Amino acid sequence: GDDLQLPPRKTGGSSGRGLLDDALDAGRLPLQPLEWHYRSGHPSLIAASNTLFYGGRLVAPAAAPRSTKSGVVLVVVDAPVESARGPPAGLVNRGQAAAIVRDVVDRVQKADAMDAALSI
């Protein structure tokens, strides 16, 4: 609950605002200001906002060094999407799931356990 961040697109709720806004207004959730900013590729990208809006209290981790072994990779998997219950609930792409499992197993088998991290 960081009210300095742009709000998500509203979908309704008792007040016409978001569910988080309603819960905060009802006093059911404490406001938790943002402390870590992890989305920018470099701390300099958040420096102005950190100074102007957060009083310099945000922790912005240093940018990871560029490497051909890390980063986001797009892998196109030509496989059908199935649904047992109909969209949008229950959508499954077994081909994509199998490709992810193969990739994870391959990376784990090749990785140095002390020098690797993987996010899915």
C-alpha cells in the first residue's frame, strides 16, 4: 500500500475505487510505504522520485552487470491454450509449461549452485 505509486486501474468496489483503497479506508490494513524499488534497471532512474516524493528513503539496488548469461529471454512455444472451465478461468498451455520445466531442469543441471538464481 504505497499511495505515492500510480494506482492500478479501478475495477469497481463499494466506493468505485480499488479493493486496497477500500480496505485502507476501513482501517483494516496499515499503510506500508514503499522501501525498496526493484523495477528500474539502474538506481539513477528512480533518483528524482526518491528525492522529491520519498525523501531519499528508497533503497534502489545497484544495476546488475550486463551478461549474456542473464536477463529476460523470450521463447516462443507453438502450443494450444486449453480450458476446462472456459475463459478466463482455468486457461492452461501444457506446451509452455513443459518448455519451462525443460529449461529449468537444464539450467539447474548446468548451474553452480552457489552462483545462480532463477526467477520464473
